[in-house]
Amino acid sequence: MLELAFQQVVNGLLVGAIYALMALGLMVILGILRIINMAQGELYMLGGYFCYFASVTLGVGYVPAIIFAMAATAGVGVLMDRLAVRPLLRRPFYMVFLSTFAVSMILENAAELIWGPDPQNIPSPFSSSPIIIGPIFLTSQKLFIFAVALVTIISFATFLRWTRVGMAIRALARDRDAALLMGINADRIQSITFGIGAALSGAAGALLGAMFNVYPTMGQLPLLKGFALVVMGGMGSVSGVFVAGLMLGVAEGLTAGFLSIGYVDLVAFATMLVVLLIRPQGLSKWGKSGV
Amino acid sequence: MSRTGTWLAWLLALAALPALMPNPYVQYVVNSALILAFATIGLNVIFGYAGQHAFGFPVFFGVGAYASALLSIDAALPVGLAIPAGALVAGGISALIGFPSFRLRGIYFGVATIAFSYVIYIIAQNWVGLTHGPMGIPLVPPLNLLPDRAAFGVSRDVQTRLILVSTIAIVIFMLDRILRSPIGRAWLAIRENENLASSLGIAPLRYQMAAFVTGAVISGLGGGFYAHYVGFVSPTELGFHYIGVVFIMLIAGGTSTLAGPLIGSVVFGVLPELLRVAEMARNLLLGVILLLCIVAMPEGLAGIWKRLQAGRAGHGPRSLDAPMPAVTHMAEEIAQIAPSLSTSGSLEIRDLTKQFDGLTALQAVSFIIQPGEVVGLIGPNGAGKTTLFNVITGVLPPTSGSVFYCAREIGGRTPHAIAALGITRTYQITSIFPELTAAENVMVATHLWSCHNPFDALLRSKRFRTAEVAVGRTAEMALALVGLQASRHIPAGALSYGDQRRLEVAVALATGARFILLDEPAAGLNAGETEELCGLIRRLRSAGFTVVVIEHDMRMVMSLCDRIIVINYGRKIFDGSPKEAAVHPEVVDAYLGAGTSDA
Amino acid sequence: MKILTPLRMKLAIVACSVLLTGSFGNAAETVKLGVGLSMTGPLAFLSQQYLQGMKAAVDVVNKAGGVGGGRMLELVVRDHKGVPSEAVAVTKRLIEEDKAAIVDIDLPSTVAIAAEAVTKESKVPQIAGFTFAPAAVQQGNTFFFRACTTSDLIGDALAQSIVADKNNKTIAMLAPNDDYGRSAIKSLSEAIARAGGPKVVYADYYERTQSDFSAVLLKMKSLNPDSLFIDVRWPASLTVLKQMVEIGLKKPLFSSVNFYNAKLAEQAGPLLEGAQMSVAWAPVFTDAASVEFVKAYEAMFKQTPDDSASLGWTTTMVTAQALKAAGPGFDSEALRKALSNVNYNSPQGPVKFDAKGDASVAAHVLRFKDGGYHLVR
């Protein structure tokens, strides 16, 4: 029983890192631009498909495919910002909510038309034979993916903290008008932010897609789980979301193992509800009034 | 054509037109759209009117469907009873969900509603004993208006549509009555500025819950019709598919109008079927159309309709216009503007302390304000004056110490409870309901003494009508008093700064409160406007009001106030007449500076 | 920018009304079989294969002269996405707009049942080729005909294999959390119980959005059952097999047609070794009907057909036979009668409808051995 729990925990951590990556993409756009991007799940999905496209159709290697996926998804994100978000800047926020929802419909249907509705496999160069450490079974693919997710998250946090562009982004988040007065080009930074948010979620899609498979509707649940993670981890806290993601992965694994696999998706929401009801302002100190 | 006339004409067209095309497929599509209209109208109550962004709300459509289906099958309830019963079940469940959710602010509220909706979906999927799980509930008994024999060959589709259109008409009629009543005004107020609404005596949670449950009952009603029309209920009805569809219908149709949800439902209920000509790319086309709609039509389709009709300015909800009787003379007595909420009394602050995480904003402050006084509260910026107001009006609870009004402890009570005692305030930063007109702003303020019983509103009882006439009169007089009569139909957000300040005063007077706290009312006003303000405050005093003013304009304070209280760094350092204050060493040191003379 | 001026709005309204009421069907000499499938969504793959089987059959029928009286058989295909209310809309559209003489609304069973409300009232024959739910023939619809096997029959067939091994004392089960999966486990558990077979120590249902099965597989491993019933759809089936290796879980495997899959065999062959699965059909069948089917299918699509395709073929062939029997100038009642009298030798077995409209075609069991699928019974 303990062994089982242990294994579930380890598995959960791996999946959780990817959840965190997906949620960070959402958090970037939500926390910084105050935009609820209903198409974030589709950006995640496109990341998976771009990776598939690169490795199967273009025939590049595993890692270059992931990088390609991130770049291509970032491009889609920027495009989305220009076409569906910017024109609605002055309107009440739920207009943007609905327009991103429209974009999500478009992207999902487009993926269906281009690649067909069936799930696709991304071939992996890793073998399935397990690496056994004590009672724990691991695979090289899972370790690799965990490492990539970790590296991406750390790079992002560093970027946000230490680079000029990162500081500009944080300034924009704090106070748009003040940032404008400081000479920060809000439009350009907004596009960059959108691109980064898209790239992060796209990376998650590429990594998860490589582990399992990609299909057009794969972004729906991760979007909602991403929201749950941002709420629990705190708007604006990279480490908070990361930890929340890991916890979610572990909680899901334990639920599947000890309760029923059918309730797995419930965990994110149930946990989030419990957290919110105990601490209505969310877990982070930024979360007081939300958006 | 009058409003009622327009409505009747369109409803008749809805009922009759598709009957000219007896194609059952067309009938089905139109009926399905009308069924979803219930969900859209219900969503509009909470989202458009009350302004609460409950993203998971359309789940109550599915809940109503399940409830009605199960009641008619397992409990053998006749369909005609099962549908309303199912709607009530949806309302009950919404109460369970709404209550904890409303503790959350901002986006957290919306996300919580989505989470709850997903929980409901999972329960339906897995509680196979109750809901049949993913297999769904087949053979749900149909809704027949007339038994087949007596139907005169009128098809079930047409019968259903007649039932749907009449029910929608009744629902809209009832909603309209509620909206043009203090309840509807309260919803709009909460949407526009929850804090202000609360300080005017509107209990936010009560009205949010009312909107939530009302919307859920309406949505559940639609769900019941769905179950007995399609004949099959499955967890899909509780899923994200319908949530998305209903939101599209609402926002494309136009929120906060009565017609918007209906228009949106009909158009976007029919559109996907039309797009079947491109079967595989339907969602793509739908998404593109939706995007175009959003970018090109900010007010939704209902807004377009308004523009098609000549002469509408198209701002804010028009349904609030109460008849405004002409005022032949200025109210000589300010006290006549609104009935007094309660007898005047003294306000006593005893040893009041307020701390924020280590910062002490108020330290053991004590004073008494007698009824009929005009007291000035002065001190440097950051001294704690606004904090004091916040504690008195219930926005903040005291850390220690007490606040007594009419000898009753009010410290720590909610803002709306304190407002009911007859205390009202204005704010340092202009606080109004921006989308509502000036007149509507003032009418909201009458909430506490108006008739806000829903039954009275629905039946338009004598008591209600009398109260509404009084409300209209009050609004007229209050606006006349501050000189804003000409601007009564202008959205408050569009008024000039000075006019907004005046509106705030009118709002405060309309509440019927006799104890008024003014927070820097002269800020940003020029000399002439300040004189007007002083004149108004003097009139308030002669009418028996008690006024406490926070001000930095010393000339005004000295000439106006009977008494001055000085706060510095959270402590009261002086309490006495203006003359004494001017020469008191501590006051001069902290605030006035040497060489200040009163005008 | 005013895209929607009043004039354009009015034009749009008129255009929409015309579109909605206009008739799309051509009046040429064809008889239409209206088909509603999940062209998008998790059952899209199965729908696609099913449809291809139908197309192959239509081709053969029409090349042989059609359905009598010079009329050709034509398919009209619409997507209901697996949503019951959409299926109802699709059924109505197929009947009213597309003028289908007979409809086939499939995948999943819930849409077939939802559509029955329509066909019952409109008195239009409905044939189901991929609806395994036992409840489908219990809706009191005399116009409904199920031309395939049922979950109960599938369970019976597989149960025989499961109880055949005397060492098999405990079994753990996993299936999708939809009507198919629930029926599958229910029918199988009942069949095993009737045959005095192994105890079901664990049964779980996964949501179709699930991609990671390591947790539930670990749970099963910890229970140490003697065998496993893993009824997981493609491509999750590949993930499951791989993850079983990753966690070191190796037991005798039982499944359904979900494991009968060329891509699965190709990518995870060794992992499937010894697995037994219940199917409606497989290309290894050697009877005349199967041979004819495979030949026609391969000629058209240049690939070997699978179970789903065979079901589509059968449905179409049965329809064609009934249409021929009903003759030109038929009405719904005549067609219904013709269907009830159908006697067709399909690749899955004889198709003959009982009083309830159920053909109750028996299921078969395959075993994967040495890289290929072999018929067991």
C-alpha cells in the first residue's frame, strides 16, 4: 500500500510539472494582461500538434520539435492578440472573454480540419523499459519531460525577474498607466506577453502530447485545471503555481489509485473549491480582489 | 408603436411564423432555440442585470432537465407539474451553490461556479442509481397541451411552441415588473458599484442570491421543457457544450436588455443548423461569425435593434423609468425630499481603535456628536479621518472600542444594516453608478424606504404603486435641489465632475437618512460651487439633519461648523469650537500652520 | 464599423429563411439512407471506419443495379458530435430536408436511443449497426431494427474464454465511463457470474479525456488479479499497454474490439501477445460473406477493413435487401415490413430480426498470437 502510494506520488509529480507549465501560460496572460483567455487550452493543443507536425511531417528530432512547437504557438498567440484582443481593449472585460472563446472554437475546428479528429501519436525516441529505483518504476521519457518542464519554468521565472523585458512586463501588470508614463510600449509588451503565455502552454501541450497523444479537444480540461491552479497558487506567483501544479498531479494520482479514475478530473475543482471556501482571497497575497 | 405593442407583435410572429413552414425539422430547430432562450434569459438575470460573472451558470438548465425527467418518471408526476417542480429543484441547488460562491470576489467567483458545474456533471456521470449515469434517461414523457384526440390536428411541435412562447412571455413580463421595481434597481446597483449599493442599504448577498436563484429557476424551467420535448436527458446537458452555447447567445444577443437573450437565442440557435451546409467547418464558421459580432456590435443584436428604431440613445437599461411627476415648486423643506428612516440620535465613539497589521490608523478616539450639529472633522492627510468614517459606516470593523448610535452598538455591523439606521455618507473619490442615469442613481438610494417586496412588485399592488410614486417624487426633488433636473436622463458616468459631486449629495438625501457623513465634498470645486455647498449644508442643519464633514478647506470649515474635531496620526487632539481650534497650539502645529486666520 | 447595416440585416434574415426552408435533396432516382455519426469527437475514428464500410457496400449495391427499379442507393451523412440533442436535430433534418427513406443514427448508443423518439413519431425506419446497448430495443419503437450484436452477447462470448482457464480466479476491469463501457462491464460481469467464473476484484471507468493510466494500472497491480479486462479505446489503448510495461504489470489480457486494431498491433505487437478480445468481426473470418466484403473494401480503400467497417457494410447491405424487397413506390410501413422479413448472411453472422427488431448477432472471440489475430470462437 505504501509502495503504491509512493509510486503514485512520483508519477503525480511528473504530470504535475506539466500542469504547472500549462497554468503558467494562463497566469501570464491572466495576471499580467487581466485577460481571461478561453483559448489557452487550444494554444496548449496547438503546441501538441505543432510538435507532431514537426516530428512526423517535417521529420525533425524530438527536442527541436518541442522548440518549434513553442515558437509556432507563440506566433499564434501574438496573432490572436492582434486580431481578437487588441480591438476590444476598451470594452467590458467579458467581451474579451467571449472573443477568446470564439477563437477557441475556431482553433479547435481548424485543427480538426487540418489534422483530422483522431488522436495522433508523437513518436518518441525513448524506450518503454522501466528504470527501477527501489520500489519505484520510472521511464527515461518521463524524467526527460520533467526536466524540460522544470528548465522552462525556471527560465521563465528568471526572465521575468532579471531581464528588462521581464521587468517591463511586471510593471505593466502592476499599473498600466504608470508603465506607459515610464515610456514602456504597452502594445509591444502586450504582444510579447501573449506570445510568452502561448509558448508556455504550447510547451506543455508538446510535452504531454509526446507522452500520450494529441487530439483537437485536448485543451478543454487543461484550461479549467489551469484556472484552478492559478487560483490556488496565486495570481502572479510562479513558484505558487508550480507547487500547486505538483500538488494537483499528486492528488490526481492518489485519487485514481485509491478512489476511482473517473473522479480524477474532479480533484482540481474540488480542491480549489475547498481552498477558496477556507480562504476566499486565494492563496497568494495578490489575490485579494482578483481581476 | 408602444413597447408592449412591439413585444406582442414580435411574440406573435415567433409563435405563428414557423407554423407557416410545417417542416418538422424547422419546427424542431426553432423550438430548441426557444427552449435555450430560457437558459439565456436566466443567465442574463445574474450576469447582465446583477453583474455577477457566474461562468458555470448554464448548468442549471441541465439540472432542471434531469429533475423534471426524474420526477415525471420515478415519482410519476404529471409532466405539467414536473417541469415547474424541476425548475424549483434547480433553484434549490443553485442556492446551495450560490451561498458559498458569493463569498468569493472577482474572477474567483466565476471560476468557482465553473468548478461547481463540473462537480454536478461528474455526479450525474457516476451516480448511476439516480441519474442513469452516462447512459442517460430515455423515454421521458412528452409534454402535451392537449391530448392527441382533441388536438384538431395541431402538431405537437406547434403545441410546444405555443407553450414555449406563452411561457417566455409570462417570464419576461414578470421579469420586467421586477426589474422596474426596487429589486431590479438593487440588482443594477450591485452590478455598478457594490460598495455604494451596500452603503445605501442594499444587502448585497441577499440580492445576489435572489438573482442567482431566480435565474436558476428560469434556466431550470427551460431544462424541463427540453427534457420533455427531446425525450432524452444525458450528462451532456450538464457539460461545457451548453455553457458555451448559452453564453454565446447571451452576449451576442445583448446583456441587460429583456429582448437581447431572446434575440440571441433565436439567431444563434438557428445559425448552427443553417451552417450545416458546411458540415465539417461549422464551429469554425460559428466562431468567425461570433468574433465579427463582438467586434462590430458591442451592444449585441438587441443594440442593433434599438438602432434600427429611430431616436434611441441606447444607453443603459431603459426599463427603469418611473414616471416623473412635474415639481411645481422647490421643496421648501429639505426634510420633505425623503421620509426619515429613523429618529435622529447622537453618535458616540468610545475608545475606538483601528489597526491594520501593525499600522494603527485610529488610537482610542472618543467623541460624541449630538443631533442637529454640523461637525467638521479635520486633520492632515493620512490622519485617519476616512478610516473613521469607514468604521462608523460599517465598511471596516473596529479593532477595539465601540460605536453607538441612538445608544445602540453599531460597531462591526454591515454597511447596509447601518444605513438602515439612518446614517449615510459620501466618498472621497466620487462614487456613483456610472451606467445608470442621474435619476436612476437617486432612485436606487430610496431603497430602504421603498416597497421592495417581490409580490407587491409583481402584482403592482396599491402599496407598491404609492411607494413608486413617492420614489419618483423624491428623485425629482433631490435632483432639483442640487440643480441636476435637466440631466436626469444622462448616465452618471457622463456627467462632469462637479455634477457628479452634486449627484452624490442628491443620492445621500434620497436615502431618508438624517445623519450624513460628507467626505471632502468640496474637493475639486471652485469658489462658487463651494458656496453652494455651504448653503446646502446650512439648510440641512435648519432641517434638523446632523452633518459631519471631512474637509481641508479651512475657510469653509470655520464658517460652517458648530464644532471641530481634529485628528492627527490617529489620535483626537482637539474637540471644540472653531475659534478655539484656530489658536490651539497642537492643532496649529499639526495642521493649520502659524498665521492662519479665518475668513 | 457598421458591418451590419439595417439593409444587410434584412437581407440576411431573408437569406436565412430561404436556406432553412429550402430543399436540398435532388429528385433524381436515388433512395437515401440518412446517416448520423460522430464525425468529430472521441468516436470519430470508429465513425470514419464505419462509414467507409457503408460506402464500400453502396458501391457494390449500385454496381449490381441498385435497389431495384433502376434506383441507386445514396448515403447522406451528417455529424451529431455524439450529443443527443444534435442527434435529434440531425435525424429530423435527414428525414425532412434530405428526404431519407431510412436513417442510421449511431455512435454512441445514446444517440441511437435519442433518435428513436423521432423515428417512432415520424414512423420512419431506423436501423442501427453499431448500437450495442440492450436498452435500444426496449423503447417500444416498431420501426427500430438493430442489425448488430449486443453488449450481453459480447459479454457471453468473452466470458467463455475467461472461465476456460481454471487458474483464473480474480479479474480486474477497466472501461470508458460512457454507456458503452458501463454496459460492457455490466454484461461481462453478469456473464462471468453465470458461468461460475472469476471474481471481479476491481472495476473502474475512465473519462474520455483521460490520457494517463499509470495510477489506475498501479492500483490494479497492487491487487494482483489473475487476469485483466482492459477495454480501452485507441489510442489510449497504446498508452495503457506501454504503461503496463513501465510499471511491470503483466497478466493475461482480455478486451474487446478496441484491441483489434492494425496500428495497435503494429506499434505494440509483443505487448498484445496472448490477449483475447471479443469482436463482431475480423478479417480472419473465412466465410463467403466476409471474403466478399474484404475484397470489395480493399478494392475501394486499399486497406484491410476492421470490425467497424464490417458493421457499416452489414447495415447497408441489410438496408439494400429490404429496399429491394419493398419495391419501388414503397411507403414507410412497407419498408418496415420488408426489414422485419430480412434474412441476410452478413460477415458477422446471420442477420434476422426478432419481434423486437433485434438481430442478436452472436459475437466472436479473437486471440492475438505470434503477431497475428486468430479466431477462437
